[in-house]
Amino acid sequence: MIALEEIKAPIQQHIDLFEGKFRTSMNSSVPLLNTITRYIVKRKGKQLRPMFVFLSAGLTGEVSESTYRAASLIELLHTATLVHDDVVDDSNLRRGFFSLNALWKNKIAVLVGDFLLSRGLLLALENEEFHLLKIVSEAVRQMSEGELLQIEKARRLDISEEIYFEIIRKKTATLIGSCCACGTASTGAPEETVKKMWQFGEFVGIAFQIKDDLFDYEKSNSTGKPTGIDIKEKKMTLPLIYLLNHSDYPERRWIINTVKNHGNDPGRVKRLIEKVATTGGISYAREKMIEYRKKALDILNTFPENDHRNSLQKLVIFTTDRNL
């Protein structure tokens, strides 16, 4: 497994500087807000999004103050969407930590999300980063559409493979696409190059999401058993869609009934997971993941080799080989 420290090597100094700039971008005269934003910063994850921004900038040009603003803009707007998502989903945990709504209740969480959104917009406007704002605003629009499309389809559990890919492209892949596009745009690269890097990021994001979907059907590190969480949440992911497409009518009825009405029945969920595995759903999803990873790497290989391209290649592989 490739270590993140190895991937970060060409941009480590930029990541270190970015953390301070990101904290500063959230400063407020309201003590409660500062308490909450400090909590947000402490819960930072692997920093994949800033890594995509800085590596894309280094691939296509030079890192500048505009690149730092691009990374902060994406983090502010994305964090705002996560805060609002936790309220909508009534979720008390995020990456193993209490969510804002669990600690400070829904009203405060929504207002903090609004504050983060406004800080991102102002950061772009005050520095006349209109091209970056356009890229990220398009990503947020598509992410919202993807969420609503998933909710609409989940009611009837009639998601086709085509719709599934449309949902994950909008929900997940556009964010990584915007990271790569913003990093590239921050260097003054031509529009054609910006679009190419958006497409690269989208392919990475699709592969990333398929990997996430596979976790539900593979053994987890903590329990040694498949989690079945997506089934409990009535999410139709690629392995399950493959099973449905290769089942007769009575079997399809049993599958849909299990997902719709028996997600909390461990026996039925276990049996459904076994059916997915034996029918080839897991293998098919893995093949699709590798296919999209190859599409991303093919685009990347059209750029001249340098340390940033090498790290981006490693980051693409990391996102599809990770264990969590």
C-alpha cells in the first residue's frame, strides 16, 4: 500500500502552509463560531482534496496564492455541504467523530454550514477568482442534483446501471473533478487543459465511489465481516444492481423486498451479500473500478512526466487500493 506521506512529498510544504490559510479563512468575531470551526479543523481527514488541487497545479504550472485560495474555496464549500448533509440525514457521526448537529443541534449546524458557504464565496469574490468560483459552483450544483436524483430513485429502488453512474458522477466525481480543474486553473493554464483535468478527476471520483460501494460487500478490517450498511440504508449500488440484472423475476422481488423492508434482518442481509458475491456482482464492480482508474491514468499520461504527475498516479492507485 502506497503511503500518503510518499504521495504528498512534492507538495508537503504547500499542504503545511495551506492548513494555516484554511484556518484563517474561517475566522470570525463570534466566539461560538471560532469554537466550532476549530473543531472542524481538528477532524480533518486524509486531505485528499487539497492534495488533488496542489498536485494538479504542479502538474500543469506553478503553485501560487491563487492555488491556496482554490484549495480553501473547495474545502469551505465542501465542508458546508457535509454539515448540511449530516442535518438532512440526522447523522450523529462523521469520520468517527460527533457531527456538528450532534454536539450543537440542527439550527446551529445549518447556520455554520451557511457561514462556511459565505466564507467560500467571499474568498473568491474578494480576490476576483471568478474562474475558480464558476468551477466550484458548477460542482456544487451537480452534487445537489445527484443527491436529489438518488433520493428520487431510492423510493422505488429502480436504479439502472446508467442512472447509478449518473448519480455517482454528480454526487462524488464532480467534486474531485473540480479539485483538479481548480488547481489547473489557478496556474493560468488554457481552458482545454482545465477541462481535461476535470475529466481526469471525474474518472478518479467514479473509481473512488465504486471502491466505497465494494466495502459494503467485502470484509471490514474491524469485524472481518461485510458491513451491509448500504443495504440497511436502501442504497442501490453497483454490485447489487448487477445481481438484479442477472436474476429472474421471483429473485428480483425477493431482493427488492429485502432492501426495502428487511435491511435490519442480519440473516436476510447476509444471504443477500452472499448472492451478490456468488453471482459475480463484486467481481463486476471491481472490473468497472479498474476500467475508470485506467481512463484516469490514460489522461494523466498525456502530460509530461514530473514529480507531481508521479504523485498523482500514486494518489489514483491509493484511492482504489485503500482499506477504508
